[in-house]
Amino acid sequence: MKHLPLPVFSLFVIALPLILSNNYYLMALNIAALNVVIVIGLNLLMGYAGQISLGHAAFFGLGAYLSAILTTTCGFPVWPTIPAAMAITAVVAYLIGIPTLKLEGHYLVMATLGFNVIVYIVMIQLSAVTGGPSGFAGIPRLQIGGFAFDSDLKIYYLFWAVAILVLILSLNLIHSRAGRAMAALSHNEIAARCTGIDTETYKVKIFVISAALASLAGSLYAHYISFISPGSFSIFFSLQAVTMVLVGGMGSVWGSLFGAILLSLLPEVLHSVKEYNVLVYGFILMAVLMFFPRGLFPAGRSFCIAMIRKKT
Amino acid sequence: MISPADPHMDTAVLEAKNITVRFEGLEALSRLSFAISPRRIVSIIGPNGAGKTTLLNAITGVYPIHAGEILFQGKSISGLKPFQIAALGITRSFQQAQLFMNMTVLENVMVGMHSRTTSGFFKGMLRLPSERKEERIISAQSRDILDEFGLISKAADMAGHISILDQRRLEIARAMAARPKILLLDEPAAGLTIREMEAMADLILGLREKGQTIILVEHNMRLVMAISDHLIVLHHGVKIGEGRPEDIQKNRQVIEAYLGKKV
Amino acid sequence: MPQLVKLFQFTLSGLTTGSTYALIAIGFSIIHNATGIVNFAQGEFVMLGGMFMITFYGYLKLPMAAAFVLSVFAVAIIGLLLEKTALRPSRSQEVLNLVMITVGASIFIKGLSMAVWGKSAMTLAPFSGEDPILILGAAIMPQSIWIFGITLAVVAALSAFFVKTRTGKAMRAVAASRRSAMLAGIPVNRMIALSFFLSGALGAVAGIILTPVTTISYDAGIMLGLKGFSAAILGGYGSMIGAVAGGLLLGVLESLGAGLVSSEYKDVLAFLILLIVLFFKPGGIFGKGASRRV
């Protein structure tokens, strides 16, 4: 029973393109897969280290721009560049995390928000390197040997394989020694410290890992769309990622999957709302926090369990 | 002072030398010195605000010490962080059980083994064979501990769903999972019924029987007098007496501190 | 000599924007003191202040004083609404949860403003002309004098309010200890509501006096809020003198940076200052050291 959801979900992911005829939906699902990677990483930080980052769009953007610049401008091969971008992003996150994670919650919120603003402005102003506000074009697409990921369908299977891999690794992590230590420190930091857990180091490590995952998504995004511009990496995307975590439920890995998919597809479904994207996001974020502070996914699950129990 | 030259001084496992802890200028502990001998139950007593819990927090590194030092097995632990002190072998319970309510009873004990185990993020994510082996071992050992503490039937329950007595037991089990050299207990009997208190006393005595050194902070004098080998009496952050329970009961200064008479 | 005049000029314009940062920072502090949360919608109050003033004064042609009072009151009511309809009814009163609700509210207000006032930047005529006054060779705009004057008046009035009046003292008591204040019979909830009302008003004043200098658009709130927050951190979070000092300092540093180094990276500079202060002196320059939970 315990291991059932994963194969069921994987089969569903594999089968889904067979039903979908429209390429447009595939593209939306591909972006959703990348959001899943970011949101699961962010949830490890929020749900397990009790820290909120409003700068994940910057890490996402660092991955995308580093990949773009290193491959297109410097001529590096694509695949090694992706882990290299993750490593650089991780170092940046480490430097920010060390001083701020020692402070209370909202300091990290502000520091990461400030960091996001800095990165965003640099993306726009440093146009000689980044292409400025008009963006960076001509980023090479992904390929292995002679096999090019040149259609949305091929990308779909690649991205969802990555997303499911991240899901599996995260599920493994939360049921390991490190995962228990994280859960302990998020629930009761003093008790965790007195139990022998180096909470400060753990927080920094989770922050770094979660930033590296955002960078991975950024690299994949750049090589998929082959064109990036600063607009995708503003603090509004950071807020979207946080909203996805909160809607899915902090501390629930499956919830993050749910939250990321739901909110990635929502704008596609509600086309008429697109103009009021910002308004709708703000409203959802407020409403969920007010009425379902533990997230929609856990609330929905408890509701379903209660309904089933009632019937039997 | 009753015993200026403690016979166990040279073999003390924990020694405080003139420690002072201040809060915004007020001294919560001032120039406090004592030595804890191994395999005994040493109780810290004193009226409210005497600095008992502050002392536990100072020993475990939760509060910084402003002057003096604490020696553990002859080495200074002042300035170490709580997790380092826990890893060296001093673990504790809290006044109100501070369990990890988002975990099961079993997982709480497994967290207690944190400093005895090594698997990190990557081993955990990849479930490497060495990680799985370590998980199997600590899971089995944790079950043994739960068995010992009479909690094995509740292993899969969430920590928040068990009774107060069981929560207290679980917290001690979690502290014992680290195989500490010294176990600190902060009011383990608070809020318990008389029957439950007796069960708690048996549990503590059982640990001592196995050679565990225990520092106990407790309000209930009957419990303290019944199970302690040695008492340290604090009043306004100062040690006003020390000795065997029967001697302390006769100590004038101690009685006055409790009854609030002027000397 | 011209170099010196230039420095003086930059400092003056820095003090002008810095004054508005100070007002925003005080707004952050008042809410923080009453509730312990960071109100991310503070910047939106500033934006709304500018927008309402443009609407009442620029479009509806109300007399300036009336438009000013009306705008301040309108935003103060929005502040109050934020507390009454979003924060108070929240099922979880955990600090981080409440902070994120204000983040949601900030996006919501931003989206709503876009729907009402559109996407383009709006301008407001300076209160009394655009003929610069020369002081020691540096030009100062009449609007700057308005900004200094109004900021000074607001800070003086607030100080008097907190020191002299019963309500002000009650608010300080709530800040010192919510529990003790409640036990002393102070209506804590009303004080919290009042703190949002006041912060809304402060933000509006900042927005109204700043708009003629900078223009305003629906998405300007986040940046202004961040500046105000940086100022509050810089001066020491929660203290009014700290907020004023931090605001002025940030404004001057930013203006000098823009003038002497690079105007494109003006905002980067502001956040670098914030990050550096967070790293080395988390309690703020005038603060008492790091605020840590034990």
C-alpha cells in the first residue's frame, strides 16, 4: 500500500500523452514538470527547515542564464554545463544562507527577496552578457549522441523522468536519518539541537540543495525554450513557487507535486483570467493561508479519508 | 556547606567551576560550583526561580555561560553548541515534554540516535546499501529501547497521540537512545498522578541500576528524597547546600529558603 | 568646489527620498511592534497613497488638502481591512503564516490596482511649482521642502502620540508585552487594528509626497516596500528613531551611489546594503545586536 502511489503516478505520466492530442497541453505539462522540481526543492526548505525563500526565481534564473551563457557564449557542451550551473548556484546559495539562516524566519524572506531583486536587475542591466531586457536567444537544445530532444513529446518524457526522479529522491530523503533530523528541527529546534542535531548546518544544506534543484530546472528550461528573458525570473515567479508549496501543503512531497501541477495548469485552463493573473494568485495565496494553513492537498486527503470511513 | 571535600571529586564526570549566567544584567546563576559523581542520581532542588532549569540549559549549551567553566570528563565544554554537547554524551528531557509531534514514537527514538549515526543527505536520497544497513540497525535498536520503556506497542503511533506519562517516558527513551554518559531530567514527574509518579521513580531507579549517571531537577520533594543519592540546593542562583538527602532535610538554611524566613 | 556642490546636491536629493523611506520604515515598525509580523503589503500602501492622490487631486480636481486627507484616510481604511478581513480571521495565527498572508495581500492589491488604474506610470504635479531654490549652489525643488516638512510633522505628531496620549501608551504597552497588556485591560485587538490603520496612513503619506518626484505605477509597491524594510533593518527593526535614521541613511547612500557610481545599479546598491547589514549587524546599526529566538 505504502509504495503504491509512485508506480501508479508514473504509469499515469507515461500514458497521459497517448490521450492528449494537443501539443499546447504538452508544453504546459513540460513547464509543470520543471515547476514540480522547483517546488519540491522549495518545500524541503519550507516544510522541513521552517524557512521561506522568496528568491527561488533567482536560483531558477541563475541556472537558466548560466546554462545559456556557458553553452552559447563560451561554447561549453550542454550536459556538463547543467551540473556546473547547479554547483555555482549552490555556492551562491551557501554564501547567502550562512548568515541569514541563523536569523529568524522573516530575515531570510527579506534577504532572498532582496537577492532576487539584485539578480533581476543585473539580468536587465548587464546586457552585454545577458542580452538585457530583450532576452537571450539561440540557446542550444538538448540532445544525447545523435538523439535530439526536438519535440514537446520527447521533452515531456525527459522532464517528467527528471521530476519523478526528484520526487523519489525526496521521498527517500524524508524517510532517512537526514530527513528525520530535518523534520525534528522544523518542529522543535531547541529539542533537535539537544538531541544532537546540528540545526544550523542542516538548514544551510537544505537551502543549498533546494537552490541547486531550482538551478537544474532553470537549465532545462533554457535548453527547452532556447530563449530566456528576465521577466521569467522576477520575484513574481518566486511568489508563485511559494504559493504552489503552500497550496500543496508544507512538508508534503506529494502535496508539492499536486500544488505545482495544479497552479501551473490553472492559468491555461482559465484563459480569460490571464490578464488578472496577479490578482488571482494573490487571492489564492491569501485564501489558502487563511482557511487551509496546512495546504489544500493534506486538507483534501483528510477529507477523503473521513468520507471513506463514514461509508464503511 | 555540608561536604566541602567530596570524596568523589577526583572521579567527577561533570564539574562546574564558578559558573555565572546572566539575563540582561541579572545573575540567574552566580559563581556556582559542584561536581557530579558517576552512576548516581544527583538532584538539583530549590524554590521557584532558584535557577534549576537555567543550570540544565547552561550544561546543555542552550544558554551561554558568562564566567567560569563546565568540565565534562575533565575537558571544558563551555562554549560548545548544544548538538556538540549532546554528541559528547549529555542528553536531556524538558520541563514540558518536547517531542517531535510530527513523527511516530519509533521515529522519535531513532532521532535520538542521530549523533551515533552518520548517513547524510546523499546516502539518504540514494538509499545506498550502507544507509539501509544503518537504518535497519537503528530501527532494531530503537525497538529494543521502546520495549525496555514499555512503549513497543505504541511504536507506530504519532508522538502527540500517547498519554502524558508515555510522552515523558518517550522523551527519556529518546535521550537514552544517544547512550549518554549523563542524563538530565527536568521535572519528569510534573503533572503526573501519584501512581504514575511511582512508575516514573521506578524507571529512573532502573536506569541508575544499569549504571546511568542522572541529574534530576524536580519539585516533588517526596520523589527527590526517595530516589536521590546526592542533593544540590540552589536559591536565587547560589548554592546554599549540598549533601545526602537525610542531611539536607536537617539543614537550617535550606529549610528557611523554602519557608521564606529571614535568617 | 563643484565636486563639493555635487556631493551636497546628491545628499539633498538622498535626504528627500530617504524621508519617504523613513515613513515607510516607521509603518513596518508599528505593525511589527504590535503583532511581531513583517507586513509585506506596506509598499502597496505607498503605491495606493500615490494612486488615490492622483485620482482625487489630478482627476477629480478636489482641493489639495481635501484630496490629501481623503487619500490618507482611504489607505488607512485599506490597512484596517487587511487586518480585519485577512489576518484576524486566519485559522493559523503563526507568524510565518500571517507574514505570507500579507505577501498574498500585496500581490492581490497590486493586481487590483492594475485593473483599476492600468499598467502605465501615472504622474502628479508637484504641490507648488517646479522652480528650484538655490541653497549654497545646490538646487532644491519645492517638492523636497514639502517632503521634509511633512515628514518632520508626521514624525513629531507620532512621537507625541506615543509619548503623551493614552492610546499611544497602550500601543507601546502592547509592543512591550502583549500578554501583560491584555492582563492590564488594554484592548489588544483594537491596538493591533489601530497599528494597521496608522501604517496604512503613513504609507499613504509617503506615497503622496513622493509621487510628484518619481511617478507611480501599480507595480511600484514592492520596490518601495523593500526600501522601507531595508531602512527599518538598517536602523534597527522596531524602533522609530532607528527607522528615521535608517531611512535617511539609505536614501543618501543610494543617491550618492547613483550619482557617483552608476544609476542603473541604484537599487542593487540598496539591497547590497541590506544584505551586508543582515550579515554583519542583524540588529541594525542602532540596534542591540541580533534578535534570536531561544
